[in-house]
Amino acid sequence: MTELETAPAPGSESDQGGRRPVVISDPQAIRALAHEARLEALEELYASQSTRTATELASRCGLSPSAMSYHLRALEKYGFVERSPSEGDGRERRWKAAGYSLLVDSLNHPPTSKLAFIDVQLNTFRDRIMKEVARREAEDKEAERSAEVRRPPVLSTGMIFVDSQQRAEFQSRLAALIDEFEELNPASERSVDAERVYYLVSVLADAAPGPADTA
């Protein structure tokens, strides 16, 4: 899980299974994340909590193993990933996440760095949405699916009317649901070939100026 925080999350220094979250505090470090392949590799390692080789990660990112090795060494430099003991015949180095989650402390970074990180994240998710839209359109065209057959939306946005206490509960319940499903399958079942579902969650309080501010 990668999170953009205005400050390290409460309790973020606590262990989880003997491991800690990685909190980014170096302004140069967030710039290292502004690359689609690196984010994909980090997402794979942190979500799976399993080891991967450069070849396995390269196959998911559309890169050559040598190019992925270069990106992994860059991520290692900033403490995002670690080298893992070799498995099997040990012919290829394995990598793992340096913690159980990645927290980006936005207070310690200039606006350009934060924007670059957010842009890469949103562009990557935009590409995934468009690929899913194209897949569904092709599927519907082939099967002549009835418009009455409803499927889960590709993207859903909305607004709710809640006070600060209700908003906190809303965020807490969303986080609990994500945690519940993230723990359904152990790391041993999170292989390179396992089925994946991506999500993007952002809960934002209305920051629009009120009547008194615009008078």
C-alpha cells in the first residue's frame, strides 16, 4: 500500500508482523518514485509482501530485466526495497519490500515533487481504467450484452454529507475493509500469476470557501 500523508500516519512507527512502514522524508526520494515502472514494482512488492526477481517484475512493467535491475537498485538506494536471500538455484537476485507499507510525508517535499508523484499515480490508474473500458466494450460487442445487465462500475465518484465525526468513521471503515481483504490470502498465495484487483481511494473534505470567505 502506498499512501500520501500530510504527516506520518498515527501509529505508523508500530510494527506489523515484525516490520515497519517506510516513511519517505528525503525530498530526493519522492522524485525517485515519479516513474511508472518503479511504482509498478513497488506496488507489486508491497502488496504481495513476497520476493520477486528483476525478470518477474520486468514482465509486469514491460521492461527488460536489465532495465528493471537498474530501477530496483535506485529504489534500494532510498530504502524502498531490499535484497532478499536467494531461493532455488540462486542464479538471480530476489528483491522484497523494505516494510509493510509506503508512506509519503508530503510536508517534507516541494510542490513539484508531490505533483510529479501524484501525476504518475493518476496517469497509471487512468491507463488501467481505459484498458478496462476497452476490454468491456470488446466483450460487450462480441457477446451483444444486454444494456440491462449491470456490472460493477469502472470508476465511481460521489459526495456525501457528513460532519467531521462521521467522516472519520467513514474513513476508518474504508480502511478496515481494505485491511480485511488485503489479509485474505497469505503471502505464499500472492504469486506473480495471481489475480489482481487495483483500487484508488481518496476521501477529501470540501475546501471550498463559504459565503463569509467570498463576501
